Amino acid sequence: MNRYVVELFGIPRQLARAPEVELELPPGATLLEAVAALSRKVPALVGRVVAENGSSLIEPYALNLNGRAFVQSLDIKLSAGDRLVLMTRSAGG
């Protein structure tokens, strides 16, 4: 099993009552599997941040992978040591 850290900001952090959550997933796991594991580990996110079925995020929430870019597809495979950030997408000005 590989360990991954999901950093939480805004409402996700408030609901989880923690700044980050650690997940253990099998090698080759996808972001979809990470979202499902996150919804199981922090049930308070379900219906507010994560869809009821655990298969997607609810708008306007998004995942950022390793602080580089927001991900468009949850089919992306994770690599050992990847770090995820769960936050609200917002328009700047």
C-alpha cells in the first residue's frame, strides 16, 4: 500500500476538522479511488464536497496534484509520494 496526503482547504477542512487526511491506497490507484477512499474516511464530505456515490467531486470543488495543476480527469494514476490538494475553484480578479 502507498500513502498519500490530501491537504484540505476551506469547507473541506472545516468538515473534516483537520488540515489534511492520509490515505492508504494500492500501487497504481487512480484519483477516483482516492476520492472514494476520502469519502469513506471523512463521511462528512459526502453530499457537500464529494458526490453521494463517491465517484466525483461536487462543483466548485477540485483536486490539485502536487501543487502543479488542477486535474481534469479522475482516471489519472497516482505515483508514490503524490500529494493532493482539495479546494474550491474560484475566479480571481
